[in-house]
Amino acid sequence: MKRLMLIILLLGSPAVWAADETVIIDVEAMTCPLCVTVVNKVLRQTDGVIKAKSSLKTRQAVVVVPEGFDTNKLLQAIDKTGYKGVIHQVEKSS
């Protein structure tokens, strides 16, 4: 009985059924592994970010945030590092 009540509570919770968004950001001037580390760190420290991973090969950061998240916060965080970010795409996470 307790297990059933827990399942009902979890399924009724907005956090369970709220969709996340994947934000792809083009990051100019990333030229070395340290650049990737710096961008990853600042994005991961941004309030609300669920997951962030940058790639030197694509010169992009892929960031998972809650639906409706203000993507300008991501760009501002990147700007603090001295790099320039541009939103490439925002899509619903599956």
C-alpha cells in the first residue's frame, strides 16, 4: 500500500512529467581542451542547468535545462569566460 501511494505521488509530481529542453550553443574561439573545460564549468555552475557538455570538435555546447529556462542566462555565463555564444538550436529532450 505504501509503495502504491509513493508511485501515485511521484507520477503526480510536475517534476516527473515536465519536459526538459536541449539547447545547442555555438561557442566561438574554442581552440583547446582548456577552453572546453572552462565553458563546461561555467555552464554547469549556472542555476537550473541539468547537464552541460562542450565539444572542441564541433565548437558547440549542448546544455539540458528545464522547459521554459531563460537561455540568455547560458549566453551570459559563456560571455563571462571571454568566449561568445550563439544559440544554434533549442529542442525538447526525449
